Amino acid sequence: MVPEGAVLEARAINAWRGERHILRDVSFTVHAGEFLKVTGPNGVGKTTLLRVVCGLLPAESGEVHWCGRPVRGASDEFHAQLGYLGHPNSLKADLTARENLRFLAGLRQALSDKEIDAALDRCGILSRGDLPSRSLSAGQKRRLALARLLLAEASLWVLDEPVTNLDTAGITLVEELIQEHVQRGGLALAAAHQRLLDHSPNLRRLEMR
Amino acid sequence: MWLWIHKFGSPPHAYRLLGKLAPWFGWPALGLILLATWWGLVKAPADYQQGDAFRILYVHAPSAWMSMFTYVVMAVAAGIGLIWRIKLAHAAAAAAAPIGAAFTFLALVTGSIWGKPMWGTWWVWDARLTSELLLLFLYLGYMALRASFDDPQRADRASAVLAIVGVINVPIIHYSVVWWSTLHQAASVTKLDKPSIALPMLIPLFIMIAGFQLYFGWLICRRLRAEILRRERNASWLKEAN
Amino acid sequence: MRRAAVSAAARLVFTRDLTLAWRRWDEVAQPLIFYVVVTTLFPLATTPDLTELRKIAGGVLWVAALLSSLLALESLFRSDVEDGTMEQWVLSGQPLGWLLLAKVACHWVLTGLPLVVISPIIGTALGLPFDAWGTLIVSLLLGTATLSVLGGIGAALTVGVRRGSVLLSLLVLPLAMPLLIFGSRAVTMAMDGDSPAGPLQLLAAIFFLVLSLGPLAMSAAIRISVES
């Protein structure tokens, strides 16, 4: 599933938010089987960096390379390999948990009901599958967003504060999911200010100031 | 070529170059406009039908021409900014919009004034005036969209998309209005856009158009400089210059 | 990888919006009610005399259709951008223009089509003869569909903006003038017994132009709007 020797490279990225020069020459590399944790205080530009990497925000200068090729100009191919978990959970309140997964994760690949149930089960919300997502708790909504990430079958995960609203069991779940993903040869990039996988051998840190 | 664009595209360089260019547009513009005004108002013969009233043509026609010219310039600049991500091009589009709106407004007002002696009414729904009015709406929409964003970069790119959509639509709008007005020929007496003018009347018109073009060049130099200053107010090169 | 085909993805978008509309049918019905109310204004404001009304019937129907379509378009992308669905679409690896076109198509089926269906009835109330029904329906079919795409561009541009609804009308109405001119003219020509083929063909030409370039402009605009 993961391309051989997959590598994500950010080269000297500069980005502005309004009048603030928020990213100054940020560079990093993530190889297959690695988890890069971006840390730093609030407002330092973690979210901006992740959004630039995904291509949601244009960088002022600098480039993102995927498997040695610049992402710009081949973004659909890159996005097909990318699973992004942002601040919002990207759920429709009027749709049930199952429908949310079918209509959003289904854009990327054909999904069977069994796969959807498996993802819900893995994230511990199988019993909530037919409830409209408006009636889920904040933590359950986050778990549903995680289930969507699983179904994306992406080789690169970009996670923005993945453990927001989650209880201890939920945090353990996120850690397990990232571990499994990385051990399968996937790449993961997460912004987090909580403790997350602090003792994993595959962990690398990018401290932003 | 690329090196040159990037050098020109750098704000300090562009700022200085525009400062040097401005007088080369400004003075000839003033000269030509004065010459054409004198020629048009004094030297050119009066029209045998309209008398002296036709002389407002020397302001109306160049304004109408410039209103469309400016929209095209704006859309091309916006397109360059969007495709090659050149900030200076976006700034030029931003600087051009109010100029274009002003020319459009001038064309509307002079057309309306012209209508009074011609048709005895201040407003006639003829093709030229109506499409100028729609063009004014397009300019206003563009400026309103630009103003409604807090982030200047998003404002640049969103308004660029609108300018491009608009410039594709301008000919369609224009011809649909012409088509519409020919169907209602009874309502409009004569059309302003096809006047059969004698050569002595045409020469000052062309001089005036040339003058307006240069005046536009001067305005864009000045406004673009102001736009660069506004956008770069925190940049280091400005602090060094002071 | 079992990448979903573009057509499958577009179908999912279409089905999702139908499902959502089914659960919020009151919101879907509003533009249609607005359309009926606006057309009622004209006889009250001018004259109940059908021979007088007949002269402006084509224009009234078209202006009302234009306004109510715009009203419905204002919130087209808002909830998807606000809840983060749209950024997932941008990152789905599917061509964004097709997804947006599917969404606009669903929106048209839900708001534009009912409006077209009800128009002959309202037209009759305004003195529109039976002979002109066909022209009215064809012109409104083409016109509302074109307007949905044009308005989709405007909605995509204004989705992240304060007071986007007024701005949307300001942006889109001037662009929609040719539709109004050709559409209402076609209806009037049909009422006068002339062949409306000319303006209808022009409407069709504009429809195909907008259909081919619109998705590009919409996806460019959405990419800008999801940045914030």
C-alpha cells in the first residue's frame, strides 16, 4: 500500500498569516516508518505548517516533495496518498455515523459495509453507527473522524491535534493507531501539545519556536 | 526573461522604477489632453445636427474606451498574479479597479449629459449606456469582494477569479445588451456608438484617447506605488529607505 | 488501492446532498415559496388586468426566478466549508471541479427544477397563453441551470466572507443579465407568435460555455475559501 521508499520532504518553507511571517525556512524529512511530532506553544504555526504540507495553504516560498517529486502540479496523486485529520471533524450533523463515513471516505475508494463496521469497531463506536452524528459526544465525534482516517487507507497521515476531546482510552487508541500505521511502513506527521507516543522508537520531533 | 520579471517583481525595485516612469506618462498625458481639449472645443467645427452639444463626445468616448480597456488590463494582471503567483500583478489589478470604475462613471455621466440635448431626457436605455452601467456593476462587485476579505492574499486571489470570470462575460453581456436594444429600436432614437463623424472631428478624438491612455499609465504608476507602500509597510527595505 | 472512479465520487456527492435535503426539506422549499410570493407582488403593485400583465409576464417570471435561485445559492457551500467537509473534498484526490459540479447539479434538481415545473401555473395567472408554456419551460431549464453554475462560482468566492448574501447578488446579477435578456425575450417572442429559436439557442450556448468553464472557476474559488 505504501510506495517503496516513500519520503515526505519540506524544503525551506516560508508562510505568512495576514501580516505575520509565521513559518521561516521550516525544513524536515519524514521517511517510511517514521512518526514526526511537531511540538511548540500555541500560535507558533503548527497548524499552518500542516496545512501547507497538505496543500490547503499556499506557501510563500519553499516546496513540499513527496517521494522526491514536488507536490505542486501533481496534487491529486499526492492527495490520494494523504489522510488528513484537521481541527474540525468534517462531519455532517444530520447524517448518521455510517453515512458520514460512506459519503466522505467513499469519495476516495469504494467501501463495503463490512469495512465501515470494522473501522467503527476499531475506534470503539460501532454501537453508535446508526445515530445521527449530532447526538454523539465530542469525543465520539473525534473517534468517528479517526475511523474516516483509517478508511482513507493513506500512506501519509497528517494529524492536527488528534487527541482533542479524547479520554485516556481514546488517547491510547490514537497511539495504537499511529504505531500500527508506522509499523506497516506508513508515514505520520502530527501536531500535538499533549503527550503522545513519547517513548516510541520511531518518534522524531520537530520543535517549533 | 524570468530573472527580469523577478527583479522587477521585487517591491523595492518596482517602487523605484514606477517612480521614475510616472513623469514619462504624466507630462505627455497633460500635454495631449490640453491639446485635444483646445482642438475639440475651439478648433473643430460644430456638428450640423447637434451643434456644440456633440463636443462632450471628446470626454465620453475616451472614457468609455478606457473603462473597457482598464477592465481587460485588470483581468490580465489578475490572471498573471493567479497563475504565476506574482504579487505585484495582484497589486496592479487592485490599483486598476477604482480607476476603471471612475472612467466608467465618467462615461455614464457624460453620456447622460449628452442625452439631455439629444433626446430631451437625462437617461436613455440605449446599448452603450446600459452596458456601461453593467460594467460599473462589475467593477463595484469586484471592489466589494476585494474589500470583504481581511487577508490581502486571499482577497487578491478571490478577486482575480472574479475578474477572469468577468472578462469572459463582458463581451457576452455587451452583445446581449446590443441585441436587446436593437429589438427595442423604437425606444432609442439614435445610437451613440456609431456616430458618423467627419475627419476634422476625429483627429482631436484620437489625440484625446492617446492622452487618456497616458493618463491611465500615470495613474497606475502612482496608485501602484501607493499600493506597494501599503502592502509592504512592515518590510525592512522601507525602514532602510527612511 | 481501490481508487473510487470520478463518476462514483460525483454520485456519492449527489446522493449525500439529496439525503441531507430530505432531512431538511423545509429549507429546500423556501426558495420555491419565495418565487411564488415575489410573482404575486407584481399584479398587486401594478394592475390585476390580465391583458396588461401579459405584457410583462415573461420579464416578471424571469426576474423572480433569478432572485429566488440566487437566494437559494447563498448557502450552497457554507455548511460544507464551515464543518470542514470541504477541505476533505479538496484533499480527496478526486478532481474537485467534478465534485462541486455534482453538488451544484443536485442543488439545481432540488431548487431550480421545481421552480421550472411550477412556472407555467404562475405564468397562467399572469396571463401567459398556453402556446408559450414550452418556451417558458425550455428557457427556464437552461437559464436556471446556467445560473446555478454561475451562482456556484459566486457562492464559492463569498463563502468565507462577512455578509456574503448581498455580495453574492452583487457579483452574480450583472453576470446573469444576458440570461435575463435572452430568457424573457424568448418568452415574449413565443407569446407574440414569433419563433423563439434564436434566443433559446443563445441561452444554450451560454449554458455550455458556463458548464465547461464553471467547474474550473468554482474549484479555484473553493481552494481559496478553505484556506482560512
